[in-house]
Amino acid sequence: QVQLVESGGGSVQAGGSLRLSCAASGFTYSRYCMAWFRQAPGKEREGVGFIDRDGNTRYADSVKGRFTISKDNAKSTLYLQMNNLKPEDTAMYYCAAESFRADCSATSGHDYNYWGQGTQVTVSS
């Protein structure tokens, strides 16, 4: 049974940092493309960071230079280090996995077939 379980969310002041984790089980983690998405109330889901099987990364322009996505294949865990947080980063954050694309080029949530339950991040000004 595939499971993705996020943790590490919380409430911080603007300028602070958080590190999200996503523990994966039930599938061969290293073969999957992984990503972090977020969704704020009343807004569309947004892809935040993407990492391919080789560890290459891509980011949304809104978080570039502040967020870092990484993974530990031995621990089947995905991470999102978030620095210099802003109030507009407030959202529910989800990790996601997909295995269909050889180049891990998918940036739409519709292309990801496994999802975690989410962890809330709240940034106050």
C-alpha cells in the first residue's frame, strides 16, 4: 500500500524557516519523480519544487532562492527546506509522486498519482 506522510509544518513569523519531510512507503521510492505542492484557501494548487530520479531540481519562481527540495533514497524521504518565509507562503503543503514520465517533467498536480495528506504552514507578518 502506497503511503506518503508529511510532517514538519507549523506556525512561524515572516523571515523564519521550516523543514518539511515526507516519508514514503509501499513503492520503489528511487524510481519515482517527487514534488511538493501547496494550496492556500481560495487559490489553485501550485507546484513548489520538483526533483527527478537523479536529484535534479526545479522550483516555482515564487520560491526560487528560498526553498530547497531534496531527498534521501535510503530513507525513502523527501524534504523541503523553507527559508525566509513570507505570509504568502501560508498554505497546506503536500508531497506527491509519479512514475509515468522518464524525464520527470510533470509540473501539474494532475500528473501525480500519489499524494500525502498534507501539512499546514502558516506564516505571520
